[in-house]
Amino acid sequence: MQIFTELNNNPDLSLALGYFDGVHLGHQKVISTAVNFAHKNGNKSAVITFKDHPCCFFKGVCPKYILTREDRLKHIEALGVDYVYILDFDEELSRFTAEEYLKKILIDNFSPVSISTGFNHYFGAEKSGGADLLAKMQTVYGYKYFEVSPQRINNETISSTAIRNSLSKGQIKNANEMLGYNFTISGEVVRGQQLGRKIGFRTVNLIFPPELIDLPFGVYSVVVSYGGKVYKGITNFGIRPTVSNTHKCSLETHILDFDKDIYGKRISVEFLNMIRPEKKFASIDELKSQILFDISSIS
């Protein structure tokens, strides 16, 4: 997959439009529609997206994301996309009418053979353009338009907002069902205060990306990917009130049946379920007993 940060002349593409935070099941349907049409007709596919969510420009504050930019691109690439255009949403772009955006950005640069969007995709000043306009202009510009209808699970429409809400409440299973994969934190293992090994439960520490949606402080069942293998584990996300008074947030994972130093190595922690909220215990022994109980619940 080739990544561009500026527009260029790249004709006859099958386009998927959207920010695609989370690349959830609804987004996957939009992108796969573009990819499949391209493959069927011997063309290339492209995702047209933005570096930051447009609301960062309009509101001056970015939403909390579901995926880091790096992981968002990995999920998009896994769907077989040929090109991704990551554009800056700037003052000029914000002033375009829907018709101007369609003509100057999409038609003039890509001469698309198809355009795919979700049912709730809007563009142009004051969100003046959407599915109706894209469908109407098919015959004018010679592309085929695909509007992907709402995707639903358990009578709930899948959306990035719904997934963020579930994650913020610790409803990990519900979020994972809508994502179509497990909510994941990836990164290099960093050195912590090594408090876990002092109480008999060695942990690996990751920095929780500050741009991502905050999970509730608590203990989670997880699977950890490292070195081509997958391990069960439990993760504590919080301030460790029993053993620390710094109030510094940390993401610590105890990997079952694992005893290696992997500082500086890259791992992925996939969240499966929230076991319990974080709490302060009366003693270290009480904490250790609870951790053993937590481990027994997943092993």
C-alpha cells in the first residue's frame, strides 16, 4: 500500500471516503466495497482520508481516537487497499462547497470509476453534501456510487461514537464485536517501577497513547502477541493505589507462563474483557490474593 500526504494525478481509481477511526465493521464494508469493485474491473483502490478528524479544525479539540494513526493504516492496508491519501483538513478545504470538493478534489485528481461511502458520510461546507449528491452526480462524472447502509450488531448501529462509548464504560466485548477485532494497544515495552516483580507478579509496561479513548481504571483479561506467539495475560490500567501514591497512570500486563526481559521490544496487548475496577487494598497480601483470583478467572 502506497501512502500519499498530498494530492496527485492518479486516475481511474475506486475510492472509499471517510475518516475511518477504528476501521470498524461498517468502515470495513465501505473500504471493501471499493477494493472489490477495483479488483472486479482491473483498477486500483484508494482511501481518501485526513490526518486528523475534521472536528479538530472546527472545534479546536480532537476527539479521543480508537486507533493510533499507525494502527489505522495497518487495518486499512489489511483490507487490500492500493493507495491511501492522508490530507490536511485546512482553511481552504473547509470553505469548499460540496460540489467544489467533489469536482476539485475527487474528480480532477482521480477521475474515479467508483466512490464508496457510509450512509452518514458528509462533505463540503456545513456538511452540505452526502449520499444524495454523490448518487445524483454519477451520470455527470461517470463514476458508480455505492452507499453502504448501516451495519448493526445486537440491534445497535455500528459507529465510532458507539464504540468509544462502550470502551469508556469498560464494555470491551461489545466494542470488540462492533470493531470486528479486539481493541489493542501496541508499543515498545518500557521500564516501570518494577513493583510487580517485588510482589511476585512480573509485568511488562506500555505507554497508553494519549490520543486514544480512555478506558476505565481496572483489571482486564488480555492476550499478548510477542515474537510470533500469543499469550494469555491480565492488564492493570490505572494508578496502582495499593503500591504507589504518585497517581501516575500506567498500563501493566502480567503475561502468563512468560519470564523474559523484553524491554524495548514491541508487543501488542489485545483487550478481551474487563474483570473488575481498580481498587485500593488494605495490604499487599490482600492485593496478591486478588491477583491470583484474577488470574484463575482467565486461565
